[in-house]
Amino acid sequence: MYNFIKQFHSGWAYLALLLLAFAVINAIIGFTSKKEFTAKDRKISLFALIGTHTQLLIGLILYFVSSKGLAVLGQMSNPELRLTSLEHPLINIIAIVLITIGWSKHKKLINSEAKFKTFAVFYGLGLILILSRIPWNLWF
Ligand code: HEM
């Protein structure tokens, strides 16, 4: 069970980050070149939303079955355990909340420029937060 969830979380992370990075780049290009926000742009943003939400769900399960998750929450003097038991989960949940806010906000906007700007800001911040707390030494 643990190994499967860990591998899944580890592998899906590539997909989630690629989809998110692609959506951020697409939003920045759309905003700066004043393009019209089309169904394709909506789909790119939706895939990034689904990709990161799926990663969040796998992460939540992993948190309870891993020996580096809830089990070691409280061992704050060990930076590696603090990362996987507190910083990585907490910051990633905040990042995914921001991504979800971005998605909800864009639906209420009519103007293409405002939609692209919302995705660039909220998805962009989400991406930066996620990248800031990846346990790189475990991943590679
Ligand atoms: C988009 C969000 C996330 C990304 C991109 C991500 C990515 C990763 C990566 C790349 C690793 C290292 C995997 C490895 O050992 O090969 C990892 C480990 C871990 N993640 Fe996440 N994660 C995310 C969200 C979460 C969330 C929300 C939680 C918990 C609520 C979580 C819990 C964990 C735990 C406990 C580990 C350590 C697993 C172990 O080695 O036993 N992750 N994550």
C-alpha cells in the first residue's frame, strides 16, 4: 500500500507540475500578447486544476501511510522530517487553494485580459509555492 501510493505521488508529480507550468506560461503569453481567451485556454487551465487536485488527494493518503508524514509531525528539529510532515503538505495545500481560487475567479470574469491575468497570478503563485517545498532529495 505505502509503496504504491508513494510511487503514484512521485510519478503524478511530474504530470501535475508540467500541466501547471504549461497553464502558467499559457496565461502569461495570453496576457502579454492580449489574446482572446478561448475554450482551449479554459481546457489548459482545467487540466492543471485537475492535475494538482489529484496530486493533493494522493498526498493526503500518503500523509497517513508514510513514515515521513503524520507519524513524525512534531519532530521539528529534523529539517528533512519537518519538510515532509509539515512544510510540504501545508504549503502545497495553500498553493492548491490559491489555484482553486484562480479557477473560480476566472469564471466570473468576462474580459480575456482579466482571465489570463487571474490565471497568471494565482496559478503562478501556486507553482512557486509548490516548487519551494518539494523534497528534491527524495524525488531524484
Ligand atoms: C501539487 C502538490 C504536490 C506535489 C507536486 C508533491 C510532490 C511530491 C514529491 C515529488 C515527493 C517526493 C516523492 C518521492 O519520494 O519520490 C513528495 C513526497 C511527499 N509528499 Fe507530496 N506533493 C504534493 C502535495 C502533497 C500533499 C498535499 C501532501 C499531504 C497532505 C503530500 C505529502 C507528501 C509526503 C508525506 C511525502 C513523503 C513521502 C515519503 O517519502 O514517504 N504531498 N511529494
